[in-house]
Amino acid sequence: MAIERLLGIMTRLRDPARGCPWDLEQDFRSIAPHTIEEAYEVADAIEREDLGALRDELGDLLFQVAFHARLAHERGAFAFDDVVDAICDKLVRRHPHVFGDAVVADAADQTRAWERMKHEERAARGVQGALADVPAGLPALTRARKLGRRAADAGFDWPDAAGPRAKVDEELAELDRAVATGDTAARDAELGDLLFSVLNLARHLEVDPESAPAPGQRPVRAPLPARGARARAARAAGFGGARRIARPPVGGGQGRIPLIQRSPGPFRRHSLAPP
């Protein structure tokens, strides 16, 4: 079987006598960033609708699962088959309307049932509070959105989008007051509250903040236009009221201006030589 071939390759790579020096040096923490990167590359292939790339990226992601499972096997904790058994058991347990006698009306009803089961499982593990086990390592926007959704599931939410929209205005006013006082700690706290309110608004509007298009986050594929054309392009992109800020050059006078390009999930940094 293909999966057995992959597991055999993984075992050989970690062989102390004949394995790969790089693979032998790795542990869970050193591999984790690669796992996250591969997940984003899967999302990127989907975004580009490139099925050939998706096949390859899914393979890369599967290799990450095999790597972690091998590390755990070497510690006597669990093996790849245990990972497969665990997800199979979870899927059967959380789909009683498919593998049992439960009945759900539609996809929305199933989503509610799924969240109830997750809540029961967290309680069985002794997790206290709806927000306690939201992973701290999630990207900031994703974690904030998940915290908002968990709070909503626990009954702490507005009935519609008007509530978080008003909260945005309230938090923006508080940010303005903090900025005016010069209190940087208060400024930072109020900015965080404002961002969280915007994310709650996005949740009510059913907008994914990680994938929503935004001015200035589009890939740069051509040289910067001339000054007049650049100003017109800035106005078209929504930056008409912004002023250009001069930055000192970096690295022997050859300054480079970092740009942020939108990607599924994290932001990838690019650079353009200044005009």
C-alpha cells in the first residue's frame, strides 16, 4: 500500500545508522513550523485552483503527519495507526446521524450538534470554561475569531450585526481618547479591543477576516508607476487620504520597502526597491 511505503521511508529517514542527518536532528517543536507551512500551502493551492499542486501539497502535509507519528512512536507514545484509529473513532462518534440512530434536520442542525459534542468532550477532559483550550499558537485573527465564536456558543453575543457594529464605534472612541492621553499601554489595549470588535462584526456578517480582500494586500506584479499615476492608483485602492512617509534607506543606502501580500492565512513579505 502507498501509505506503508511512506511510513517505511519515514522509518528509514530516522534510522540512527543509515538515516538522514537533518531528519534525525528534528523533534516535535522543530517540525511544527513546517507542518503549519504545509497546511498554508495546501490552502494556497486550493485558492489557485491548481489540483496538481494540491496533490503535491497534500502529500507534503501527510508526510508531516507521518513525521510526528514516527517521533511519538520512538518515544513509545503512539504510532501512525493510532492516529488513524483516533480520527476514525471521532468521526463515527460525531456523526451519530450517519453511523447511529440520531436525526438531524440539515447542515446547520448538524453543526450545532457537533459543537455540543465538542463541549461535552471538553467537559469530560476536565477543561474548565468555553475559552480555556483555544490554542494560543493560532494566527491572531483566527484565534480571536475562534474566541468570539466560543463566547457566542456560551451565550455571550449580540443578536445581530448591529451590536458589534456599535461596539466598533465605542472602541474607536476609546482608542482616540487613549491616544490623546499619550498612555501607550491604554492605547495598545484599546486597539486590541477595537480589532476584536471588528472580528466579531465580521463573524456576524459571515465574512472570513483571513480571506477578505483588502486594499494594499494584492500581489505586486509590475514596477511602481510614476508619481502621478501612483497617486491615482493609491486613490483607487482606497488610500486617497494617506500621506507618503519617507523612510531612511537600509543597508548601504539601498533601502527596501517591505510590502505585505495576501495569502491564505499568514502574510508573506515581499520587497521592492524604493523609486
